[in-house]
Amino acid sequence: MGHTDWIAIGDCGLPIPDEVERIDLALKFGVPTFTETLKAVSEDMKIEKIILAEEIKSQNPQVLEEIEALFAGQDIEIEYVTHVMLKENTKACKAVIRTGETTPYANIILQSGCIFA
């Protein structure tokens, strides 16, 4: 991932554009979860910005709390867009990682930061 490149992590229902690389990790409903996948990716990536659907605030506050806890204390910008816009933005991603997550709006776009100072 180069600086400012995007990668998405989505629940099992997130539509993935045909032209975008699909990394399909879904084994069965719930496996792997969105959060465990996000944790694994974030351990190996410099993230400067995350993009979430506005709807996550009311429709999936538990996953939102897990995201906020994972990135607490880090200098990461958070942008909220409509779910429709988030799906549209996946077209600009280098890849979309599909998880087995079955809760609504468990989707995120991660923007890569610069890995050197």
C-alpha cells in the first residue's frame, strides 16, 4: 500500500465492484469477524484515515465502539459518509477484504499513511 492508497474491509454482504481485487476470507457466517480482520490488517499497516458509513452510529454501535477502541490514542482521521457513498468509494480501493461478519454496516475503508518520516 502506497501513501493515500485505500483498502476496504467489509461484512459478508458488502457488494464488491468487479474491477476491484477481492480478498475473500469468509469461511461461514461470522468467521472471521470484521473486528478480528481489522485488528490483523491494522497491525501491518500505517493508517492515516478511516472512512465509515454514518449509519454505523445508530445501526451497529457495538462495532463502532470496537473500531474506536482499536484506534484510540492514535492520530487517525475519521470520516463519515453515507453507506451509499462508502459502497461507491470501494471502486477506488486497491482491494476489498470480505469477512464473514453478519452485522450491519461493519465496513471500513482504510487510507494508508506514509511509512517513513
